Amino acid sequence: METIKSIQSAVEPRKPKLFVFSSLQKVFKQSIVLVALFLLWEIAPRIGLVDQAFFPKFSSVVVSWWNMVISGELFAHFMASITRSVSGFALALLIAIPLGLMIGWYPLARELLNPVLELFRNTAALALLPVFMLLLGIGETSKVAIVLFACTWPVLLNTIAAVGNVDPLLIKSARSMNISSYQLFLKVILPASVPTIFTGIRMAGTGAILVLIAAEMVGAKEGLGYLITYSQYNFQIPEMYAGILTIALLGLLINQGLSMLERKFSKWKQPVNS
Amino acid sequence: MTGTEKIRFERVTKTFTVRDTKQKGVMQEFTAVKDLSFTVKEGEFLTLVGPSGCGKSTLLDLLGGLSMPTRGRILIDGEKITGPGLDRGIVFQQYALFPWKTARGNIEFGLEAKGVPKQERRERAEHFLALVGLSHFADRYPHELSGGMKQRVAIARSLAFNPDVLLMDEPFAALDAQTRESLQSELLRIWEKTKKTIIFITHGIDEAVYLGERVVVLTPGPGTVKTIVDIPLKSRLEDADIRSHSDFVKARHEVWSLLHEHEYQGAHI
Ligand SMILES: Nc1ncnc2c1ncn2[C@@H]1O[C@H](COP(=O)(O)OP(=O)(O)O)[C@@H](O)[C@H]1O
Ligand SMILES: [Mg+2]
């Protein structure tokens, strides 16, 4: 009984103060280098380290960015890009996750499909862009399709790997409790796979933006990729940088959003650096 | 209560098909356990001791219905084991807790699969958390628990669906000496309270003698029953330092001698 008592007295309440302080510290650490970088961007053109015509100072970029926000121009391009990438991304998840679970669950399916999957995985999505444009035209369909294509592989392959790599001991332990295959899948395989599937989803999120911007740069009438090339052609250099900045922000936003979801679903995982 | 036969091993042999170590691509039969015959009485605490690799886990898998004997049969309550069942609960050495479930969630897992209603699941989980002294840790995830606590949760999880038989495969081997000793006496306390039949596998002689009413000594390669030793210790829990008691020392020496006879040369005990 002694051990039981000593364990129970070891439970201590959380310390909220310390928590706030450490999170402030974290914000500081994460932003300090970024702030320095923006400062450098501001100073370098001012003192003539780089040519202002090709590399305008940070404040001019921010001003033209703000002007584009006010005029509504940026929002239109932003919406065009986000609609395309989200539709392609969502479609990819809808297809790749169930398919991956199925392929991972049935060894025969895995064996049959493995060579094809390897082939597609190693085909750069952008290399197929001309094919998509030939087949689907330069409208929305080809752009959504290329995002869909690019997002499918990381999610599919990670889902298959996740199902195949569930700790056999957990399966054994669940089976010893006499649960059905269906319950095993639902209550063990699926939850155990979530973190690995999410890694794939995050990879897909990054890929979605990358591929879409490239596609928009080649053939589109709106979207952030189009904004960049259009500005460049018309020598609106600050606008071009404003477009680039927006894309970076968009990428960051998507990644943060997905990380947050990932943490929510994987809170049972041991933090890597503890 | 004791005396009735609960489990019977009848000439149980298990072979595996393995790759030949010398010739590539050639398959070979490998006998893990051979002609095992022994019985376990209802409510008995039986320990099995033998060197690593002698087929202890194989034997437990067979009992758990996770694999089938190649020859022979295992009877439980007179009926042949044909698969896993909730009449047997297994506790594994590496805990095998579901990392995405809290301590409580883990204990409720088997009940959930069984279709026990939510309210009752809760109550039973509370009861068994208290039994293993972890009431305050109900909402912790496994990675937030120490090894000893994880194993307590695993024990509680197996007890929760109320099996007749508890099968334990070196459950305390990964724990430090002090935690191991306290869990050993706690297990004895739980056994006295719940009256389960317990089959406990270990490669520790001390542990086998301390816990078991009888100790089955296994020989290596392939695993067979060498002898079954009766341990005439009465109240292990009343005597705080029973390990220095002359009866304990004698029993321990007997098992030790059996495990150091010539057929164990080169085996890892
Ligand atoms: N699935 C398997 N396939 C092939 N050989 C196995 C398998 N499981 C166990 N063995 C072999 O059977 C022997 C006994 O293993 P095990 O029961 O795990 O021993 P113990 O638990 O006593 O250490 C070992 O030599 C091991 O390599
Ligand atoms: Mg073993």
C-alpha cells in the first residue's frame, strides 16, 4: 500500500504562470531572426547594397501589398488560388485516404499496386502539366487536377505505410481480447495510423501550393502565380514581391493549420524533444 | 475451490517454418515447444521458468488462442482452445497499451469491444484503476506514465473484462528491481482478492519461486517440461522478508539447481 500512497501524492497541479512565460519566450525565439531578416531587406536597398529597381525595400513592398489589398485585387487572386488548391487537396484526401487504408489492409492489393504506385510517386507532377493542359484545357479543371494529382501520392503512400506499420504487438493485444476484424481496423489500425497519415497530409499541403503556383504561372488569367508573372512582365516589381510574400504567407498559413490539426489528433504522441 | 482442473496441455508441440540459415531460400521446420503436458488447477498461481528462447512466449500465444498447436491440444474447462476469448486476459512484457488512449480508455477497451454500456464501463474502469492504485492517473496517456504504472494499467485492462485466467508473459522483466518487487506483492494481493487462475512466465528464478504455488521448469531447444516443483510457502505477504526465509532459500536453490544441469549449457538464463 505504501507504493500506492507515494504515487498518488506525486500528482501535482499544473503551473499556469510558468506556462505563459515559456510560451512568450518561444514566440520571441521564433520571431527574432525573422525580424532581423526584414530589417536587412529594408536596409540593403536603402544603402545601395542591391539595386532598388530589382529589389525594392521592404517598406515599398508592404505599401504596394496594402494598396492591392485595398483595391481588392489581391483578394481576388488569393481566392482564385485558394479555391483551386483547397478543391484539389480535399479531393485528394477524399480519394487517397480510403484507398490507402484499403490497399494497406489487404496485402494482395499492396503487392499488386506497388509497382504502379512507385512509378507515379517518382513522376514529378509538374512534368505532367503539359499533359493536363492538353487533355483538360487551361481552365480551372486542369489546375485542380494537377493539385489533386500532386497531393494524392504523399497521402496515399503514407496511408498505406501507416496501416502496414502498426505495431504488431498492439494488434496481438487487441486480438487477444477477441475483437472482430472490423473492430480491429476501426479501433486499432485507424487510430494508430493517424500520425503517419497526417505527415502525408502535410506534405500534400506544401505540394499543393507549389504545384498550383507553377501551373498558374504557365497558363492562367488569375491567381497568385499569375499575379507574379504578370507583374514581372509589366515591370511592377514591388507588386511582384508583394505577390511572392502573399504566397509565402499562404504556405505558412496552410502548414500552421495542418500542424494544429495534426497536434490535435496526435496529442497522445510523445513530444519529440522531451 | 482449488483442486478442479482448469487448463490441460496434452502433448502440445508447436513448430515454425523458418528459413534455413545455411542455404538461401530453403525452408526448414523449427520446433519451438515439444510434447508439453501439464495441468493447471482452478485458482492456482502457476509460474513457468526457463531460459530465454525456450518457447515460453510461444506457449502463452497458444494458451491465448493467438496461434494453434501443430500437434496435441490445450483444454480449458475441458474444451479445446480454438481462438482468443475473453475468458483469458494477457499481460505482455512490453505493456502493449494503446498509446492514443488514456489509462482509463485502455482499461475500457476490452469492455467496449464486448459491448458493455458506457456507464458500466466507466464504473468498472474506476474500480480496476483503484485496484492497481492509479485512480489519480486515469486521464494520463501511456507516455506520461512510468514503466511500473504502465504495467499496472495493463494488468487492470486484462482484469477489467473479468477473465477466469490471467496469462502473464514476463510482465515485470523490464522494470527496475524495486518496482518489480512491489508489483509482485501487489499481484499476489490482487490474486488473493480476485481468485483468478494465473499463469505467469518469467526467466527469473526468484520471481518464479516467490509468486508460484508450483513452478514449471522448462528445458531449452525445443521447450519441454523438465520438472514441476511444489513451493511450500504459506503466507508470502505476511512475511515482509520472505526471500530470506529458509523455505524460500531451499525452494529457490532447488529450481536453481534444475536450471543449471547439463542440458542448459550455453543457454541464456
Ligand atoms: N513466429 C515465429 N516464427 C519462427 N520462429 C519463431 C516464431 N516465434 C518464435 N520462434 C522461435 O521459437 C523459439 C521460442 O521463442 P519464444 O517462445 O519467444 O521464447 P521465449 O519467450 O522463451 O524467450 C525461439 O527460438 C524463436 O526464435
Ligand atoms: Mg518471451
